[in-house]
Amino acid sequence: MSGTKSKQPPPASPIPSSLLEDFYTQPALAGELGVNKRTLQRWEAKRLGPPHIQIGRMRLYNKASVRAWILANETKHLRRRAS
């Protein structure tokens, strides 16, 4: 061998990306909702935000659960009665 190093594969990710395709990260969800990451954190502290999964420091949101949370927060406009 003439002093060249063999290429080593990159270190394995802790969780395969295909496993996470049904989840948002906190920054990704904040971007989708058009809010700041801190807003998500405040909602979670008040138990108002979408359900999440905590794995170490990583917080994940199931896309189906986020959709259900959005639909559960839908409001209907009621007509005022004429007095």
C-alpha cells in the first residue's frame, strides 16, 4: 500500500432517516406552522401544543398527530342571533 488511506464510511446516524420520515423535528415543525421554535416550547410548557416524543435531547412530532392536533383546534364561527 502506498500511504493512501482507505475511505471509511461516515459514522452511522443514531436513528436511520427512513425511520424518521413520518416525524417533524422541532425546527421543521416551527417552519411548517410559521412560528418560532420558542413558541412551540411555550405551548408545550402550557400543554397546548401538539404531542411529541422525546428521545434524549431530540424532540419529534408525529406528522399524523400534528395534523390531528390542528384539526382538533379548529373553531366554528357561530352566527349571532338578532336581538
